[in-house]
Amino acid sequence: MTCFIAEKEPGASENTGEYAGLTVPPKIKKMGYKGVESTELVFDGYRCPAENILGGEEAGLNKGFPQMMDALEVGRANVAARGVGLAQRALELATRYAQERKAFGKPIAQHQAIQFKIADMATQVAAARLMTLRAGRLKDAGVRSDMEAGMAKLFASEAARFCAEECLRIHGGYGYSKEYEIERIYRDAPLLLIGEGTSEIQKMVIGRKHLERNPI
């Protein structure tokens, strides 16, 4: 497998001339992540010169698979970091709202059921952050970190989903309104569960690598 850098005309949806054969259809409408455009790339008769091989012809020929695997490690750590940030924000919103909103004559933060939710959220945020830092430090050190990146991505993305839902529950009906920030977070969280490989894929990677590192 060899990776190529596919050029196109700036801003064009249907390329002509030397870039003919590459069409970029209208962007895909999504549930969340509205700040980043997503689209297909349609290749039909597109020709890419040898000098466009990623890393150059000598270094990049037939190196596509390791290049993609290396990118996945970084990508999974990136998704994990986004999960930590999203979960952290959900925790901040829940913490503030629980102390402002009153029920039965006192802030709902003083009710044990709400305290349990906040405790679970805070614990998952802290654990997700530590796992993400571990994966990032290994990558910075040049150490293979596919298992650690997979663990961080798996846990942090699930933590983001959990914290978003718990925050929405704490907000009650207000959490379902677009007037409150948690509504957007609740829509953004699911992407992290599937981006750079689903949770199920991460479990396969983690299990396989753990067995490879611990043979009998």
C-alpha cells in the first residue's frame, strides 16, 4: 500500500484540467460537530503523479500501511483528548447548575442522588485525563503506543458520552433546550465513540496487543 497526496483546485467541487477526476460533493449534514465540515471525495479517472507519494518516492513507496497505523495512534490520542475536554465541560456545567438549581427548598447539589452523579463524572474525567496523558507521553518519547492510545480513546470517549448524558439529566428539561450548552455537547459526544475506530475496534486492538506483550 502506498499513500498519495491528492491535490485539487482550491474551493472547487468538481475539478478540471490537471486535477480532473476528483469531485467533492456538498458537505454532509450531521447531528453534531457543526464547526467542522465533512464530505465525500469521489475519484473517477483521477491521475496522481509519483512525486505526490507521501514522504517521497524512495521513502514512501509501499509504506502506506505503517504510515496509516502511525497516524491512528496520534488520531486516537487526539480523540481521547477531545473526550476529556468534552467530559470536563459537562462536569463544569453540571457542577454549576446543581448548585444554582433548587428543589424541595435547597440546591439539588445537596441531594445525594445528584452528588452520586457528580462523583461518577469527576472520577471518569480524572481517569480519562491520566490515560490520555500516558498515551501522549509515550508517543512523544517515540515509543509504540497503539495499546495505550486505544485504551485512552476507548475510556475517554465513553466518559464523554457518560458525562454528557449525566449532565443533561441533572439539567432536567432545560438540558433538552438549545438555550443551554449541554444540548450541543450531548450531540457532539457520539462522534467520539466512532471516530478513529469504534469502541469495539479499540477493545480488539487492546486485547490483541495485551496478549502479544504477555505471552506464556
